[in-house]
Amino acid sequence: MVLKESVVEEEDVAWILTSDHGNIEDFSVKGHTTNLVPALCCSNQPVQWPEWDNLEEVTPGIIKLLT
């Protein structure tokens, strides 16, 4: 998603909103579930967003976007 107007007018900005999921779906599970976790990504500039297959790929993907 590309934003038409930015809250920060003279800066390039990108937002990534995601979450580590726990066991809220099933309290009988002691660890994390394997349910999918959505990510909301948007920017005021075109961005090639990474595709993550698992939680361990999120942090390296964000670092790659920042460098």
C-alpha cells in the first residue's frame, strides 16, 4: 500500500505492524501456535515489501528494509 499523503510531510516513511502470536487461540497449548500472523505494511513511497514465511524472518527483513 502506498500512502498518498504522509503524516511526516518531508520524510520517507514506512510502517510495519505485526505481532508475535502466542496461544490466545487455544489456551491448552503451552507454546506458540502455528497460526498465521498478519502484517500490515504501508509507506508514502513505493517499497518492495519482503515476504515472510515464519517469525524468524521478520527482524532480518526489517533490517534489510532499513539498510
